[in-house]
Amino acid sequence: MIFIKKKKKNNDIKDWFLQKTTGIIIGIYLLLSYIIFFLKKKNSFKYIINIINNIYFKILIIFLIINIIYHVILGIHDIFNDYLKKKNILYIFKIILFFWIIFVIKNILYIFFKI
């Protein structure tokens, strides 16, 4: 996705739709997290640890991380293509973005799963 050259304007509409969809999914997750963690009456430390240690919560976190990374890639890809006109600089920034995403994924996996 990062190194693919766009051919048609149809891809721009698809990317726009996918970025809005991922943004809505992220918003729904944040709203549900707020409801679960802060609006429940029994928000003790043990209650929150039990939720975080649940396997379904971890699967949801993995889905959310993939969703956020895809959302970031789409947004930064559009910014790079709109404002960076020189191809050499564009490819350098895309390579930096690629390594930054790998670094973020590694740290998130370490934090949540101690891998």
C-alpha cells in the first residue's frame, strides 16, 4: 500500500471511504471503552485488570491496532502525495513511515503481550 502508485481517481474515493470508516470504528471503540471503564459503578482496579486480561479484549485490541495503523497509513499517504512533489523525497518519507510503523507495532505487542 505504501509503495503502490495510484492509477485512478477511483482509488482516491475508496481511500477516502476507508479512512472515514476506520475513523468511525476507532470512535466507536473509544466510546465503548469510556462506557466500560468510567461509567460503570464498579470500576475497581481488579475489575479493570480482569477486563484487560480477557482474551476477547486482547483480540479487540489487535483489531484496533490494525485499524489505527491502516488509518494512519491512509492519512499520511494522502498528505505525502499532496504536498511532496519530488519523487525522491516522497520515497524517503515513505520508507521512514514504514520503519516507524514497524517500531510502533513492536512496542504495542511488547506492552500488551510481553512478546
